[in-house]
Amino acid sequence: MNPDITFVLGIRPDVIRASLVLRMLENHPRVKMRFVWSGQHYSDNLKDVFFRELGTPTPDVELGATGETDAEVSTSIIRSLYTELDTNRPKAVMFLGDTNTVLGCIAAAQLNIPIIHIEGCMRSYDWRMPEEKCRTVIDNLSDVIYTYFPEYKLQGVLEGLAPNRIVVIQNLIVDVLNEYYFKNRKEYKNIERNFLKNLGVTEKYYLATAHRRENVEDSQILQKIIDLFGLAKRPVVFPASYRTQKNLKRFQIKIPTNVRLTDPIGYRDMLALMGGAEAVITDSGTVVEETAVLGVPSVQMRRATERPQTYDCRSSVKFDPTEDSIEKVFPKLELILGTNWKHNLGDGKASERLVADLVQRVSTNTFNTHKPADYHLPIERSYRGDGL
């Protein structure tokens, strides 16, 4: 029996956001889901530990897509996913996010299988970012787009996406934190205590992450980020991605004495450290949303963000590594340390809304929403196919 939905994921932040949706679909009596892992993240601490800790189903198939460049990874995903989809022919294929994995939507489009995009219509308008290009590609190919907020939907409509293709659900990360963090705060304090003990940290600390290509592939910018960490008057716990660690060695960047560099960590450890940190310094879009919900201040090391709500609720301050002075960052952070805010990311029911809408579409087989009449063009054209 062919699946109703083939759900394609490939990196750990996507598993986090999709965790409740995966669990709901896995157990839903009216939906047959096939879970495909692209292979973009492949090591245990970037993949399997998240399935275990989040209690999600494990993938039905792993494509094993690899490569040294974006072109090689994307090509491998498209080629392998084409075979998978052609063999199993789901009613629709669903993606989340903005990485090379979502470019697998090209395979679905070539097979005329309807495409669903979760986390659509988000825009940083920073065209340097490969993620911005991926978002634009999949949003324009998608039949159904689940987006977080009305302002995101408006961004899509202004780009020419038909309004009836875009469904507002609010932010999935609120649901995830309600389920995995707020119900188990005492447990996370113990995890934090043990983690810090192993690092020799006995005082208040900052948590830091850095992985974006525009930050870690440029030697001067990466040096500036490490210099920023060195200015902190507290220990900085820094779980660094493997790419970041490789570039720190390649550029011969010295780690300041207050920085505790570690390998990537699981989600439970990350949640424990985020919840206990005095502040978080990061270039991750997911992390700044999580800290906004957790009530922890953050510094966004970004020129521009597709998540401006974190600035709106005053949970975060901006540091653009390309032009801002590192000496001004901690004084700006001081302005929000110790303050309270009400996050504006959702009510914790986004996953339920998504699954309810998806089940209805599965039941009625209404995925393909591309209709010429839905597009409002400034000139008249005939779409009837009978010529002029």
C-alpha cells in the first residue's frame, strides 16, 4: 500500500521542530506516513540521539546522500529521492525548513507529486544565505505551505504565491518546548549540573553556537566571533559544529581561556544548557526562538533574520559580524538581562493545527492547489490553452 505522506527530513533542527508532528502522524489511524532521512546529517550526535531523546519514529529509509559541495549533496538527494518517490508514489511529499534536503522537492515536482512545505514564506532577505535560496525554490514549487504567522503569509503573497496555498499554524517550537522542557524542569537542572561539572564550570555562564556558512567559512568573521566570546566576563560553553571546529583549526584561531569548546551535543543537553544560561550567543534561528520561549536573553550573530519576532518581543539583541563592533555587544545585552517578556511565537497548538489540516487533505485528496485563477496578474492572459 502506497503511503499517504512521505515526510523527508535531513538535519537535527528539523527533527526537533517536526518531533510532535512525526509522533502524531505515526499513530494516526487515517494517515499512512513514510519517514525518509536524506543523510545530510549522518553521525549519531547529529541524528540518532535526537530520535532517541525526542521519542520520534526512526526513518523507514535513509537515502545516504553525501558530497563535498552543496551541488553534490543536493544532486545526491534529488537522485535518490526520485527513485524512492517513483517506487512508492505517495499522495504528497512533505519537507520542513530551508536546507539542501528541501531541494529534494525538485524530484517530487518532476514526478508531479504534490509538495508540502512546513516553515514556508520565511525571509531574511539576505541573499548570501544558501537557506534563503532554498526557501524560495521550495515555496514556489509547493502546493501547500504551512507558515507560522500572518506576516509570513503576506511575504509569500507579495512574492506571487497564491493565498489559498498558505496555511498559518503558528510556531512549532512552542509545542516542542511545552512537551520536552516545561514538563521536566527539575530533570533538566540535574542534566545541566552534571554537564557543567564535567567542564569545570562552577559559576554563571553563557552558551554559544556558531555554524552558519557566512560566519564560519570566513576567517576574519570567525576570528571576530571567537574574540567576542573572549570578551565575556563569564565562561562560554561552546558546543561547536564539526565544520566550525575544522575551520578553527584551518584558520589557526586560538580559543580564549574562558571558552569551553565541546563537540555537538544532544537535544536534552542543549535544552538544559539553554534553560540555565545567563544568555545565549548564537547564529541559529531555532535557538533564538527557543530562548525567547524559555525566557533567556540572546545575541543573534546575523546580518538579517527571518525570525524578527525575537526582536519584537525584546528577547534578543543583534550583532552583525560583518560590521558591528564586538565591544558594543555585551553593553547591549545588559539592557535585556534580567528583564521579562511575553514571547509572541504561538500558543503551543501549531502541531495539532498542522496535523488536522493534513489529515483533512489526505481524506479528501486535496493537495494540488495550483489554479491559474488564483494568481492575480497585472495583464490579461488566456490560460485555456486554445491559443489567440
